Amino acid sequence: MYTSLIYGWCKINRMDMAERFLVDMVERGIEPNVVTYNVLLNGVCRRASLRPDERSERTIRNAEKVFDEMRMRGIEPDVTSFSTVLHVYSRAHKPQLSLDKLNAMKEKGVSPTVATYTSVVKCLCSCEMLEDGEVLLGEMVSNGVSRGGRTQMAL
């Protein structure tokens, strides 16, 4: 029930209310789960600007805050959690953050999907790191993740 309400507040861009419901949820002894945090992450990241600027920096900080809170509560991020954060890093043109988060994801044993790889490849290519994008594309294929049309178009 709370996750649905948090989703609704995120959808209408009322992050203050979404966060308030998360606090209320915890105060009532109802533990949020990975889905609850993924909904909140998606709400935070939806606000990201396409251009690197102060707003995207704030969005990145807020996404990292939610990601860290999730882990502090003992909730392990899943592929959706990582992919959501990677998407916002990509849109903000943060190649090193993208690569670091992708590596952290793999170290945690979470397998990247085609969407995950596509976000990072797009980021690398938009930051003129084409060789790195090609290497990552090769890794994706060698890991058995089939290339999507969007991944190819990124190169």
C-alpha cells in the first residue's frame, strides 16, 4: 500500500510527499523493500536534466542518498536500482561515475542487462570515449547479453 502511494507522489513530482510517506512507513514498523526504494529512485531520477548542470548534480546527490539509505537498511540494490542510477549518470554525462557504478554492480554479483549496458555505452560515446564504449560493447556480447538496437545506435 505504501509503495503504491510513494509511486503516486513520485509520478506527480512530489518527492517531498513520497519521502514523507517513506518515513511514515518506517515509523509504523513497516519495512520498505527493494521495490519501494526502486520506486523512490525512479522518482528522484525522473527529475534529471538532459544537460550537465547544477540540477543534474543535485539529482545525482539525491539518487546516491536514496541508494545509500537502501543499503544502510540492509536492502541490496538489484538490477533495477543500479540501472536507474546509471541512467541518470548517463544523462548527466558522468562517464567515470557510470563506470564505477557498473563495476560496483558487477562486484555485488548483479548482472547488467542490455538497458544497463546501453546507458553506460551512451554515456561513454556522448563524452567522446568511443574506444571505451566499444570495449564495453564487447564485454556485453561476451557476457551473453544480446545487443539491442539502441546500444548499436549509441556507437
